[in-house]
Amino acid sequence: MQDNLLLDALESLLKDKAAPAVVRAIEGGGSTAALWSALEESGFCDTLVAEAEGGAGLGLADAFPLIEACGRHALPLPLAQTMVARALLTRAGERPPAGAIALASAPANAQGDIAVPYGSVANWVLLAREGALELLDARAAAIASADDHSVDALMTWPARALAQRRFASDADLRAIEAGFLAAQLAGAMRQVFALTLQYANERKQFGRSIGKFQAIQHQLSVMAEHTAAAHMAARMAFASEAQLPQPLACAVAKARASEATAIVAAGAHAIHAAIGITAEYDLQLYTRRLYAWRAAAGSESYWNARIGRALLASGASNAVDFVRQELATT
Amino acid sequence: MLDNLQLAAIPKEEESMRAEYRAFIANEVRDLPPHVRARSWAAFDAEFSRKLAARGWVGLTLPRELGGGGRSAFARFVLSEELLAVGAPVAAHWIADRQSGPLICKYGTEEQKQFYIPRICKAEAFFCIGMSEPGSGSDLASVRTRATPEGSLWRLNGQKIWTTHAHHSHYMIALVRTSGTAEDRNKGLSQFIIDLSLPGVTVRPIVDLAGDAHFCEVFFDNVALDENALIGTEGSGWEQVTAELAYERSGPERIYSSIVLLEPWLQWLKSLPNPSAALLAQAGAIASHLAVLRQMSIAVTARLAAGLSPVVEAALVKDLGTEYEQQLPRLIADTVYADPDTPPPSELVRTLSYITKVAPAFSLRGGTREVLRGMIARGLGLR
């Protein structure tokens, strides 16, 4: 039960050092130093790095509960991204730098900005650009917040800062980024669901808890269904002992989890009513992440189109064969 | 509840049977066009069921010493998947194989097992399920059909309705009242195996909106049942039915009811010179949902295989699965008829028309959405 021991260790670290008050403080621009050094010292950043390279040498299946926990706790630092970035760097023969690494797989927009989840709290950004990966110094970029009270950033690097540490990699960074976000989405969705179920049991109207009303029960049931589906989709991408997930499995995970966000977030806010949209109540910490991570690294339409292309290109005689051959857990 | 749906893989030994199942089934259905195969687990073909039985493929999960395969729930998942994926006409043996056989094995006397199970496995005894009545749909505990003790006999009076393939079945396992009144709700209910050839039983098929007659009304007029007709314990009918529904709701048929439609649709998609990103995304959404639902169905199967009764998990997967089955014809119709200047192929039209008409039934049979969501809510501790 190695993953349980690992998970217990991360859970207690996050409960202790990344409580909602800390999440709010960091989102408000507060220091990340204490939390990051706790994470760095814990060794979790090297979960997916091979043992020969000084890492834990664990596979995706063991890492999944940790990444899910990052989402469930709304951890405002890119621990999951640093895990996979370090694995990618060591595989390419690069020495990973100390510090938090964010991922970016999309080109700059018309304003020259690159959207980087966790960009404002990262030391480094691993960027997919022109067919290779580049490790960029986050301090060299002009940074604008992507949203108020968010650690996600819009970043622009001067030309001289680009192509400093550039290396070849056949990894599909966008798919990997999407797969890891899907696991975080599964965790955040689980927390949104748990908060909503608890609230429905506590809040009383018409003389009884609102969870006793059939209309609320059915909304919660639908939320449970989509949370379960998102979880299963993410688990499927993390089923193996490999360090990097398969792109098509990441596509399914991100597409299904992204689709679920709208249903789960809308249900949570409808059941919570006004209290749910206050800054003080914790629900917003998680639903804001559902919106942001659904958008990051491609929405469901992008990933579904990639799956659709693979489906039409496959030799499978029917759709069941396609999912069984390409996507089933074996 | 989320923790009960774990990632699971089909064991290699069960998976290894797939190719043999597939080759046989493909040969059997090769002359049936998609719009006929689309009837799948609603299509009754006793001869096909007997051919499966001859290969030992009916009653795969039933005990070997009674003529079954003695295999796990995963074996049945693989075979069911192969049958449903191409729309083989499985209705004749389906209910006996899925739930009546397991129910008899779980609650039956030795004599009942010896009498029914070998015949189920030979596809010589077909079963139907007598639950709904004219006044009892979702409110199943309000059934009024009554069996009254009369010496060593039971005297049965009442009526069942929407009973699938009662007109072709040899036996019905019915939930009836044996004591108290409808106000006693789930107390005083029992299950009986009713020989449908007995005097006093009248079966009338009901024609559905597609022109098929698969469900029936069944009347019981002073039917004399011997003591061996009672299955399980008198008064425990409700608990038994609940356990039976875990089998009824957990299978891949709750995902695959519209799946044959994907064949002509994918063929059509592949024929398009330049499918749009939106169309590709539709196709991808259909595949990604299928991949996840299938894995959830395997998770439920893993619980069945472990000897658990995954009532709530099955309800959750069935609700999502039937939503998917119903979305397919809706989404596909929108893509197929988006451009009147490029009309779709005839067989796609026929298959789509059929599935579109019958799709509302997918979330009715085996328990409505509302009933399932109520069960999920109970599983969440809300009621």
C-alpha cells in the first residue's frame, strides 16, 4: 500500500501547509516560499523521476492519488506539473533546476501573451515551441495575471530569453499537460461534490435539510455521476506503471473531465445559493479551478476532435473495438 | 460511493475467449442489416439462443454442476459485449441468463436449481420478469397481484404489464403480495416462478410504436401454483428483487442499446471528404464517453465478480449509460441531417429512424431515471 502511505504524507502536508487560508494568501500575491520549500523537501517533486536519476521511480498509477490530491486541496503551486517536468527533463538528459516548474503548450496569442497555468508562482516554465521543449526562466518574462485572484498568468518573454535551454523531446507536452490537469480536475470536482453534499445536509429550509427534497437529491445524484465519470476517465490515463501518459488516454481524460466541470460547478452553486459565491466560503476556491482547468490545454471540443480523428483513422470495425483496443485498461 | 467504482481490468483468461465468441457471432449475424440488428437485446430468436447454448455460452456464470459455465461475471461481460456490439438477437435467453438463473441459484431450493438451471443453460427455458402492474410502475411496492395460500397450493390472481417477451417465455418470476395489503408496502411480498402454460394464465402482446410486439400484459385468473413455485422466502420478495436488480442494471446492455447505429454512421463519416472539426469532435465525444462508461461498467462487474451486490453503483452507471444511449440518436441525427443537399445513405436512415423511436424506453426499462437517482441519493445518505 505504498500509494496510501505516500498519499497520507501528502495529505497531511497539504492540510497543514496549504489550508484554504494559505491558498487565499498566495492567490492574493503572498509568498509561496514556505509552502514550496515544504513540498521540495518532501521529495514529491521527484515522484516520477527514475531511481537512477535520484528520483522515486514511481509510475503513473502510484502518482495519481497525489495529483488528484493537488486538485482536491486547490494547491496553489504546480507540484503535479513539476513532477512531470522533472521526468521529462531527466529523460532528455537535462538536469532539472530547483524550484517550481509550470507547463505551457500553446503559442502566444495576438497580444504576444502565452497562457501559463501557475505562471505567476512558478520559477520556471517548460514550454513546447517549434517542435521542441524549452525551459524558460519565469523571472525573465513580463507577467500579467490571467484572472483576478488566480495564480495563472499571461506571460511574455523577450526574444533574447527564448531558446536558451532548448532540447529535443518526442513527448506530446500538450497531451501530458491535459492529462495531469484532468487528474487535478477529478480531485477538485470531488471536493466540490463533498462540500455540496455536506451543505445540503446542513442547510435547512421549510423545516428540514434541503437534501431531503427530491429536486436537490436528483441534482446531487447527477453531480455524483459526472464526478465519478471524470474520476474514472482520469484514472484511465494514469493506469500504467509508465512515467508519461499516452496522448489518446489523456485526450479522453481531459475531454470527459472538462465536460463534467460545467455540470458539477453549476449544480454546486445552485445548491449552495448565495453563500457559494462569496469570497469567504471555500467553494469558490475549487469551482474557479474547474473553470480554469477546463479551459487550460484545450477544452473538450479540442480533445474530442483529436479522438474523433483517431477513431476515423483507425482500422477498428466499430466504436467498441476502438475504445477496447486504444483506451481500455488492461 | 466514488471509491466503489475502481479501475479494473478484465482478467486475461476471460478476455482470451473474445476472438472465439466474435468469430461465431459474426457468422451468425452476417446477413442481418444494421436496422434489424439494432433491435439486439429486444430481438427474440430462440434458434440463435440454442446455438449459443450448444457452445456452452448460455449460463456462463451459473454453476458447472448444473450445466452452467462456472465462470466469473467478467466472462459474461466479454460475451455480452461481443453480442451487443453487433446487435445479435439475444432476447430469448437474455433474462434467464442475466438474472433469473442467478436468482434461482441464490435463493432456490436444491430441487428448483436442479429443475430450472440445466434447462436455462440449454436455452430450453426462457424467463420473463413480472414486476410492473397497471397501477404499479416506479412504485413497485404497491403491487396488488396476490398469491393466497390454499392448503399446500397458492392461488394467484392479478395482472402484470410491460412484461418483456412473456408471449415467448416459459416462465415468469413475479413479485406478488402474499400477506397484508398494498399499504404494507415492501412487507408481505414474495417471488414466484410461474409456469406460463398453466390454466388461468392469459398473455397478450402489446404492439410498440415501432411495430414490434416485445412486451405483454399477463393476466392471472385463479392460477393454482404448487409449493415449489415460491422462490426464496415468503415475505422476502422485496430484498430478493433488490438483489436481482443489481444484475439487471449492471450489464453492458445499459451502454450499448444504440451502439449498432454507430456502424453505418462511422461508415458515412469515413466517406466524407473533409469532416469539420465540429463533426470530428462529435465523433470523439461519442468514443470518449463510451470508453469511460465501459470502464465504469467493468468496475461494476468487478464488484459482482467479487460477490458483492453493487445496487447503487449499478444505478449510477445505468443512469449515465442510458443517457448516452439516448444522446446517440439525437446527436447523430443532427450531424446526418445538417446538410439537406447531401442526404445520408439509406441503411443509416433506417437504423437512425428505428433507434430514435425506441430510445425513450432505454431509461424506462429496468427502472426510470427518477428511481435510479433516488437510489443514488440513498447511497449518498440523503434519504
